[in-house]
Amino acid sequence: MKEIPSPGELKNIIRISLAFSDPTNEFDYLKRLLKYIVKNPNNIDLKELQNMGFTVREIEVLTGISKSQVSRELKEG
């Protein structure tokens, strides 16, 4: 994040992400946390996620795209 939220805001972001996450999807809370970090998470580029320091596995979890597809797209771009 460019600007780190105050501890109280950060606590609320984490609580909200966990409270409203889908209990049947073990990684749903991570997608919700990403929504707070990135302005427009629906249009985020895979390369941008990689530049943020996310691994191929983490990108798979956040986007729902298979690891092989993510790897292929990152190599092409």
C-alpha cells in the first residue's frame, strides 16, 4: 500500500474481510483484503500483482486463474 492505514483502520479492514468472507471458500478473505489495497481489483493486471510481490500460487488464489495459465500469461507479457 502506498499509504498505510492507521492501526484502528487496519484492524477494521481485517475484521470486515474475515467477517464477510465466504466460509466455504478458504481464501475468500484474501480477495476481500486485496479489494482494500487495490483501487480497482476487477481490472488488475497479473504483471501488476507480480510486481507487488505476489507469487504465482498467490495470484492463482486471488484471481481464480490456474497456475499454469498465470505462468503462461506472465511469460508472454
